[in-house]
Amino acid sequence: MTRIGEIVATHSLGFVAESFTLHQPPALGSLVKAPLVAGGEALGVVCFGETVGLQPGRRALRRSDEAVYDSAIYQEHPELVHTIRTEFHAVLVGWQEGGAVRQVLPPQPPPLHYSVAVCTPQEVRAFTERLDYFRLLLAAETPLPSEQLLAAHIRRAYADRGRDDAWLRRAAREVARLLKEEYDRLVTVLSGIAPEGGN
Amino acid sequence: MRRKRLGVVTDGAFNAGLTVRLDPGVSTESLRIGDFVIVEGEEYLYFSAITDLELRATDARVQADPPPDDAAFLREVLQGTATYATVQVKPYLMMRRVSPAEPLAAAEAALVGEEGPRPVKTIPMHFAVLCEAREEDFAAVFGAEDEAHFAVGTPLTQDIPICLDLRRFVERSNGIFGQSGTGKSFLARLLLAGIIAKGLASNLIFDMHNEYAYSVQREGGGWAKGLREIFGPSSVLVYSLDERASRQEGRAVDGVLRLGLNQIEAEDVLLLGEELDLTSTAQATAGLLQDRYGEDWLRALLEMDAEAIQAFCAETNAHPGATEALQRKLKEVARRPYIQPQAAFDQVDEMLHVLEGGKHVILQFGRHQRLLDYMLVANVITRRIMRQYEAKWNRYLETRREEDKPRQLMITIEEAHKFLNPAAARQTVFGTIAREMRKFNVTLMVIDQRPSGIDTEVLSQIGTRVTGKMTEERDIEAVLTGVGNRPFLRGALESLDTRQQVLLMGHAVPMPIVVQTRNYDEAFYQAVAGGGRRPGRPEDLAGKLEELFG
Amino acid sequence: MPLRLGSLGREIEEMASREVTLERRQRVERAREALRRLDPREVRTRLGDPRTVTTFVAALPLGAFAAAFPAPEAPRDFSVAAADGSSMGPDRHFPVRYYVLNTGYAVITYGSRPGAILDSRSRLYFRDEEVYLALQHRTLPVEGAILSAKMAVEELATLFEVASQAPRPVVALTDGVIILWGLQNVPEEVQGEFLGPFLETLGRFAQEGIPVANYISLPGAHDVVNALRVGLCPEAVVNCARCEFEAGRKDSACASLAGVPDRELFIYLREGERSDLFQSRAPILEKYKEHQVGFFYLNAGQEIARVEAPLWVLEDPRTLDLVHAAVVDQCRRGRGYPPALQEAHEQAAITTADRRVVEEMIEEAFARRRVVLPWSAKERSKRERGI
């Protein structure tokens, strides 16, 4: 299991983790997992990513000029990478133990300082067979509007499932069902997941 | 084979019908008003008709702001979710659900008389599934082709035969309605062919336009065979009023009919009142004359001079002017080429004899196609036949011998509203047949484009209505007299194509159904000429359908 | 919020207008004028004369007064090490006497193999010998100036350690820790306690050949201006104790320059340029033996800064140029202030939250041993802040 981060804040609805790779939190909407002390793994959907200063109160200053910009900035200021960190937030959507998958909030959140890993395509495929967890995603309070999060997630799952068109349509209909009285949010999601070329 | 699922019941009431939400993926465009469908309840199957189609949205905003043309994915997903369709469905019949795996249950059902479709008495619960009807369902409700059941066509969207119970069809009077141009005569030919093929009744056809016996040209080219051509001269006899017709090449007639003045009765004058433009006084005068002079009243009238008229009027309190008018008009009638001063009824009796023998008679009118001729002749002949029939029936009642029982006789008349309008219906033999003669095994098949002109009491006696497209409000009202669930049937009538689509309802079908009528073509001729008896064996059916419908 | 901002505002206004009075501007002008005109040799002679007595500290010009030297090019690969320190405690209101020294450091390597190490070393002192300074005839608590001195010693020691491990060439920077002004007014015994290890560390820097310098942002020093005053004195022998102009005559040339900070003098320097060298004559430096300290002023881009360093750094052109180039490079990178110092400072900082955690850890450790620490009522009140 490739560890991609460590949990730095955790609660029943989700967790915050620091990414091991600076500037690259896991993709928005991707499915991640973290161990549960009681056994099994909690599953979450990445809902936010940010890179901030390690110490509170320190702001990023503009450092580029014509000659030095982008990655060169980090060469020019080698201390920078030690003063910032990349974090990501995930909202819990289920848990798995011994092959059984449940799309409800796990009884306890994953423990502080434990590792986070990205779910394999097989795990994604298995989890997304059922779509009950869409409800949890839509109800989540995240920095991102939940319909945008759902759209991002569906795009990722679609890719992880090898561009499974049948699944995409099933997912789209489920979203339409859940947002039947919120047309504007529904259109936001559907426009976000329509396959290239509109069809 | 499982039925194809269309949707689920989400609402409904016994009287109003059921509301079904269509599954996503089922388009309204695959369904038609009047389609025969099945609702699968827990315990019963409900044989129903589609009575309305509606579009809905879960959020009004979708209607205000529908997806743009290039958002194909969006549209596809919204179909059946944010937007969906509902179908209104009216159950007509219900049948207990028994699976082949429960032979005991099936036997039980049979015991309590619950096998087979019965009029509906309850409704299914929420989420009962609506399905397309399969062949077995059509057969269960409408019957399969056999000695009584005759395939008249298919549903609009499926290739499955729908049968009419011709035995029940001929048991009562029935009507073929539709505005002009809807192919009523083809329909009539279809049904008559079926009846002839299955030998369910003897037919007497008053063929006003010389259409039924021999080939006629179709609209758009080609010829349609006549009944005599299909079934042969030994089965179908042709008489004509027009002697010239008898000499036509390839269109032989078996006899030329002559009518005697002595055969015309006052009742006929009543019937012809409008045609002859007679006042009611004049019509009444005919009655007075008949009272006075008996059978010869007409001849007597025609021979009267002014004086004699005066004398007669003085005697009987008749109106001279009316009498004169009557005389004038009836002189015209007397001049008709097929009328002679005296005639015996033996030609008619011969016709009757033929009919009793299980054969069929077509009376052609040749060039005498005025309504006057038609009505007069039809009335006179029918009256004679009626009296004979009644006598026979009474004899049968005495002897109780099967061979004395008169055959089922069906009389086909066109322009029926002329014969059966409220005024005439009470006075003429056709009115009587319509109202009463069912008891004596005589029924009418009326063909008409103006059913609003037909007396309502008569209409209510019409057992089976085969109706093509109608748009006149009062005609639709008339056709639906005495039938329930009118808004749906009204809608169904208005939605029919002008050609080859009819709504069947009444005695010969367990529930109303819209039918695409079968083609009247070579395949059809072969099918009926072969006797038309086809016991419905499932394995055969596919092959037969191939044969029939190509 | 009981601070009465209204009355403060008036006083702030008054302060601002006082600063920009005409008189002040004239002073600065005179001082700049003097810098240009005066002959440094004159001043050197006067300062070298044993009869010279001043009431102020004047710097010794080692070269010209108003020269400018452009920044040399920094080497392709070089490192900058910096250290800073902060302390926590001792708190009179805390039941136990202890203090924490947190020394933060940053080592940044530039060039073909860039890298950085940012870290800190923390230590809690509680032993009697650590929290009290035992002298011959008395015991002094380690706090105030003494604590600052101890911190300075720690800082320099840490700076040497991390600088010596950095890829060469390396320049070590401190934030105020070369001339230990704080030790000036402390008893000689105490001075010795700290100067000993301090000078020893400086010696190691010299041995290793690692230049160490003190970077001062917004320097308030005026020992160069004071050197100018010495130059302007009309007397043949400079003797402030017998100065005729002190009392009454406000427009003596010397008095007219008093109060002007050195940084106002060197605004003629263009970006990256430094002034010529000066030697500091701070009293404490008498005890520095071979580690005499000099300085120069530098246009750091956003301001005029002062860089102090041992003379062995400044008199070797190689190390002088290296320090000059490194500081200029740092100021460029850090938009006016060396990032190495900034990061060292960040690493050294002790937040209020950190303080609380330490206090709680201590309370808990005692509690586990069934000792409840009594707080002073004042402290308790401050913490509870009940209403």
C-alpha cells in the first residue's frame, strides 16, 4: 500500500492529512483509505487540498521575476520547501473490512497520525458498484460545494473503472434521483460528468 | 417468456384508473392511446387499456430551462429522472395469477369460476408493474383464432393477432361507423368474410353501391375481391334490381328482382317520407288508404282521378291536397323500372330459402342507386323476411326440434341513419329488428357515417361497435352512447388514422381495443377461403402469422 | 480594552512632527557633509591619542569615511548558516524555577545542489547550578542580562556546529550576537563566565576559516557619527570632560551632529554597495583579546544595514568579499532581509501555546508524583481572568 499522507486531524465525518508529496495532494474526488483501530479501513473521498505555511501567520510572498519562476523558485530558495506543507481533506463515505463494504459512516474515525493511501482501481470498482454513498457526499459540509465534489468524484471513478459508460449513466441517474428537486445543482453535476463531446 | 416491463403504478382509483410512472428508457413514443397492456398485481393480472399519456418534471425549473440541443448527455440522464412520463391506464378485466408451477391453485381457481378474465372489481397496490401484453395475453382476453374467433387485425405497435368473437358479434346487432373515407366497406367485407368462412350466420346484404359481390377498384390502384369471388357462387348468391347488370361479363347474377306495387305498404311511405318530400299528413294518408283498400291501396291510389280522391277524402276525412301530393309522388315510385303492378313474393321467399340453407345473398342495386330505391327495396324485402322468420320461430318454439330452429341471420344495411332515425326507427321493420329481433336470431349490421342520426334507443341496442376515425362531436357522442369511460374512448377515436385503424368495443370484445385492421388481400382471401377454421396452436401461430400478414 | 488610544494618538502625532522638523534635517545634512569632508586619518590620530576622552563611543575608521565598494559576485555554490535564540522563563509566578532556551537554526545551500536544514534545539534548565550563577561571594539568579548572555553563548555554539557541517564555502550569520553589549554592566566575574566559552567558539570559527558576521537591520548605532564629532572638534585635544561647548552653546559642531544615526550617513551607497571598514570601540571589546570586531554599512536593497564581524574576517579580502557577497545575495533573495536569519528566527520562536504546553507538562509531571504546585494568586488571577 503506497502511503501518501498522515492524518493530522480526524473526526466522525472526515479527516485532514498532510501529504507526503509537496504540492500534490491526492486528486479531488479520489477515493482514499485509512486504517481503523477496530479493524478494517475507513474510506473517504478527497474533498479539498491546500498548501500552506507550517507556522501560522506566515504568508506567501511573490518571489518570481523574468528569470526565475515556477520550479526554479524552489532552487533559488531552498528553505521554502521546509516552511510549507500540503494538506488534504477527505469526507468519510464508508468502510471496508475483510472484503465486505459498507456505505455508511464508520463507527469511529480513523486514528490521528495513521497513514492514508489511495484506493486501487479494483477497490474503487468494488466500492462504486453501489451508489448509496452519493447521499453522504451530497450531504457533506466541505469547502467545495458538494455537487462539484460529487462531479469530481464521479469523473475519477469513471476513469478508475476504465471509462465505464454503463456505470456513468447509472451514476448520473442516481444523481438525478437525489437532486430531483434541485435542478440547478443537478445540472452542475451532470455538466461536470458528461463524457467528452457531450456524449 | 417474461413480459416487457414499462413502468410501475404510483397512484390511482378504481373509477378513475391507474397512474403508472414509466421506467426511464421507456419512451412515450413507443405507446399509443388505446394500447392493450397488462398490470401485474400481487394476486391478479389486470388487462387494461392506455387512456392517457402525460409528461411530468420533478422540478418546475427543468420546464422553464430545458437542456440545450447540444447537451445530449444531460438530456439522456434527465429522461426518466428529473423528467418522466406517466401513463393513465384503465383496467377492464382481471384474472387470478396462477403459475404453471401451481396446478392445484389453477384447479382451485377453475372451481370457483375465477379462471379466465372477468370484469375488474379491484385495483392493484402501489408499485404493481405495467407490462406490454404478450401474445398469450391477447389470446387469453380476445381468444385465439378458432370456430368462433376471427383475427381482425393487430395492435398498433405489435405484431400479434387480435380476435373478434364473431359468434357474439352476430348474436346482436352491431355497427360499423366512421367518417367517410375510413374504409367502412372494406371493414364490412372483412367481417362478412369471417362470418361466411366460419359459417356463424347467413348474411343478407343490401349492396347499395355494388361493392360486395365482385371486385372493386382500390384507392391507389389494384382490385379488391368481392365475396362471391372469394367464396364462390355456390356459397354467395347475387340478385340484382337492375336487369342490365345481369348481362355484364364476368359478373353473373342469380336473379333479377322485381317488386310489385302490392308489396309496398304504408309503412314504406312513412320511411320514404323525407325522400319523397311528403308531409306527415300525406304520410298519414297512406295509412288511411291502406286501411281502406288493403293490399292494393297503392294501385288504387294511383288509379284515382280527382273525383275519386275527393270521394275518398270525404269518406275518410283525408286531406285532398295531401292525397294528391301523395299520389303524385308515388307515381314516381311506380315508374321505377324494377316496379311492376303485381309481383309475388316467391323471389324473396327463394332468397330466404337460400339463406336458411346456410348460404348468403347479396342484393345489388345496379344503377338504381338512389336512396329512395335502396330504402324502399330493403324495407319491403326485409319486412317479408321478418314475417317469415317470426313464423318459423314460433313453430320452432312449438316443436322444440333443433332442425326447426331458424339459422342466425344477419342483415347488412348502409346509410343506416336513414332507416333508423328517431322517426323511422319506431315505424319500420329495421327499427323493430334492431330492438327486438335478436330474440328471433335476426340481427343487423349497420354501416354508417352519421351515427348521430340514429335513434338513441336503437343505438343502445347495438352490441358491438367497430369505429373508424370520427371527429364530429355529436357522432362521437352517439357512438359512445351506453359505453363507460368516455373521455379515453373519445381520445382514442380522435387519434385514429383515417385508414385501417379502428376502435373495437362492445359485445364481441371483452374490452375496448384499438386495432390496425388486417389487409384485405390475396393472403386474406386464401386464409378465409380455406374455411377459416384455425385452431390456435402456439407452434403454428408464428408460421400462420407470417402467412397472414407477410 | 482599557488602552486609551485617543490620548496616545495625540502623542504619536507630536512624535512624528518632531522627527521631521527642519532642525533634524539640517543635522543629517551636516553629518553627511562631514562624512564627505573629514579626513579619516585625522580622526584615527585623535582616537589613538591617549589624551582623548569622549563621553561617547566612537568608531575607528580603518579606511575612508565615504567610500563605496560594489558587491562581488557570490560563488556559484555556497551556504549560509544562521542561528537565533529565544527563551521562556524563569517566571516569578511559577512555583518552580526553570527556564527554556530554544535555539533555532537554518542552513541554506545554494547553487547546483540546493538544500536547506531548518531545525531547533531546545533545553530546559532547572538544576541549581543552571538556574543560579554561583560567584565567589554571592549567587545570582540566571535571568535578564545573564540569561541573555547564556543564550548568546548557546547561539554561537550552535551556529558553529551547524555551519561547520555545511557545504563550503559557508557564511555564518547571527542576529545581534557578536558584541555582547549586555555584558558591559555586569560584574566582571559574570562576564568571565560567559566570555570564556564565547571567545572560544569564535576561535573555532577562525580556525575552521568560517566567517561569522552579525547582521543588523535598521541599525541604531551612531559610532561613526561620533567619529565625525571627534573629527569636528575644534580643540587640539579632544576632551569632552573639559568641553567648553557642552554647556550653553548648542550650536557646537559636535553637538550639532549628536543623535544622528549612522544609517543616515550611508544613503549614498547604491544597492549592494558597502562602505569602507570601521573598528568598533565598544567597551566590552577590551575583553575580546584577539577577536576584535569591525563593521561596515551596506545598502541591502530596502535599507542601510550594518554588518559586524571579527577583524580576522574583515581584513582577509577573501572572507570579506564572501561575507559581502553572501549578505547581498541573501538580502536579494529575502527581499531585504536574509532568509537564513528569518528562518532561524522562526525556528527559535516559542509561541504562547508552546509555553502553556510546557507548563502543563511540568504540572503533570509533578502531579504524577503527587505534588501539587502552588500558583501565586496573581498568576492564578491572570490565568482565570474571571468576570
